[in-house]
Amino acid sequence: MRYDTIIIGGGLSGLACGISLTRKGQKVMIAAAGQSRLHFNSGSFDLLGYNKQGNIVNNPIEAAKQLDSEHPYSKIGTALLGTRAGQAQELLNTAGIKVNGQVEKNHFRLSPIGIAKPTWLTVDNMVTLESPDQFPYEEVIIANICGFLDFPIEFLVDNLSRKGVKVTLKTFTTPELEHARENPSEMRATNIAKVLEEENNIKKVADEINQISQTQDIVILPSVLGIANPTAIMLLKQSIHAQITFVATMPPSVQGVFIQTRLRQYFQSQGGMFLEQNKVVKGDFENYKLKCIYTENLQDEPLQADNFVLATGSFFSGGINSNYNHMFESLFNLDIDGPDDRTQWTKENIFDTQPYMSYGVKTDCNFNVQKNGEEINNLYAVGSILNGHNPIKSADSEGVSLLTGLQVAENILKK
């Protein structure tokens, strides 16, 4: 089978790149090994939250001008960052993921434990703040589902109280939720979301919330609605007399699964081929080009393309690995910038910036990778597998994934 472009990895960067290419008429296949890091997503998309000194960034585009030359944003070029960010936001909205935010000004999302984190875009209906210390409501009700433990209430209440918010705790349940509670493994956000996809079950939840709230109240709920039924949140809001809003839970993330699902559906609606649960195991190289790849389930069927995009993620996703001797890129053994001396990989203090977090695959200014010091001119890398940035310290993970995915698509189309 032959394609214009094959993308290895079905997460945010791979889907963004694939959608951009299919929109321009390319025949694209995405080969995905399994779940992506989106299943841990907070419901927000970070562009650049902190500068090199660890200070909160107000304007990500301006702050990006101070980044090191190896940072993926520097390779895109600061003059193009605003354009790519605008394209990313349009792509998300067109895929049915309504997001709020401005590229020139970060807002703040509320983490599951009530900490305000700077971010770029946040999915609609989630709690956001204009500044870390100014919560938009003076009094709130936090309503949790009985038996749901992935919503750390005590931390959330404590941190909201520190902001001067008066918090009232309430719990609710329904027969359907009680049934799910009989099996502790079922009381996870994504499992609850499946119970609450039925319209009748949503109305029962609305009745329970109406009994514990008044018209003037603001009710904060755990984000456990809207994986398969995008109208679930709207139906709940229409059925409750109080105003409601949502906060992300601990993973697995309902919002992340929703984002993954919508992007995949949009990619396929544009004619893209999504090969799921099919890990790429090897590839054939010739004259500094990748000719074809093979997957676990198609080991006798070479998948050929003019261009390939590596979007397999970093250590968390297994795109980069290590042993006692060295770090290595897991699939093709591409060149990475991590030192062989493992004593340099980490710092003793767990709260220090860990060097290994910025290690990744080496690329040129077009995001072409290298193997044994030679450029592979039809193989690109995108997303968290790239070197030169620390997604934890800089809060730039989703931005790097989206913007490099779009940039590589543009580079491929220009060839």
C-alpha cells in the first residue's frame, strides 16, 4: 500500500499533521500503537506558560522570542508562531472542539487540586481564570458523585478557600451511578461518562443537582460528561436551574478522550486512513530515505510513502527509551541529543529541572531527523519526541505538538 505521507503515532501532533495534509488533498495514513497522551489531558492546550527563569508568561508569542535556538518554536520561526497558533485554533474548532483563549494572552486553568496554571486554550465549559489569584466566583458549590475518588475534593476546597472563595460541599448519586459504584474499577471518569451518555441518566443527575442548589448558585462539577455524546453537557445545563461549570479530574481524562475522538473522526472524514492498535516495528532505509515501514499486524506488507512523520512521543509514550548505557530513539535508532553518561540525565532534587525532560530526536530547521549523523530527508519528527524543550518546566506541550505538526505538514506540501 502506498500513501503520500505516513504518520507514525496517533496523538495530538500526528493528528494535527494528518488533518492539515488531508485538507490539502494528500493521501495520508496514521499508524497508532494505542492510547495517546491525550488521555491525560487537562482540557487545556498550553502554548508557553513559563519562561526560562520559571516566571509566568503573559504573552506566549513575545516570550517565545527569548527561547533557545533548539526549541521547536525557534525552528518554526517566531514570525510564524502566531499564524500557526491561529491555524491550530481553527483546526480544533472545525473538528468540533470548541476552545476559548487568545494567542497573545495566556489565561489560567484550574487543575484538579485547585491550582491555577497558565494556558493558551481551554475547552468550553471548563473553569478558567483571568489571573491566578482572582477566582471568577465568590461562592460556589462543589458537587461530587458519591464514591468518585478521582476528584481530590480536599485539595480543591483548600486552594479555592485560599483565594477567598466560600465553598460548600455536596454529593449526589443516581441508581445508575450506584450500580457502577458496586465495582470500584468502574468509578473512573471515563466509565462514569459512559453511564451518563444516556439522556434519561443525564436528567436524573440534573434532578439531583437541582435538589442541592439554588438558582443563584454556581455549581462546580467533575468533568465526566461528553465523550460519545457531545450534547450531554448542553442537556445537563438546560436541565439545571443553577449555573454549572466543570473542573478536570485526575486521569483518565474525559476531555482528553473527547479531543482524541473528535480529531480522529475529523481526520477520517477528510479521507485519512487511521490504522489503530498497529505498532510500527521497523522500516527500510535507502540512500538517506525511509522507503517503507512494517507494523505488528502487517509484517509482510510494506507500507510505502513519499514522506514519513515520526510522532511517537517521548519517554512517557515510549518514543524515546534508555538502558544503563545510553538513551535511544525506540523505532529507528535515530540520533538524539541526550548524553551517554547517565549521571547527567537527572538531578538529585526531584523538584529541580530534570535534564532528561529536554532530550529528544535531533532535527534540522525543517524538522528532518538524522541517523548516524546523516539527514533523512523524507522523515520528519513532530511533538514531544523533539529535543530542545521541557514540557513540564515551560508548559508548552500541546503547543509544540500542534504547531510542529502543522509546520511539518506545510514543509511536506512545499516539497
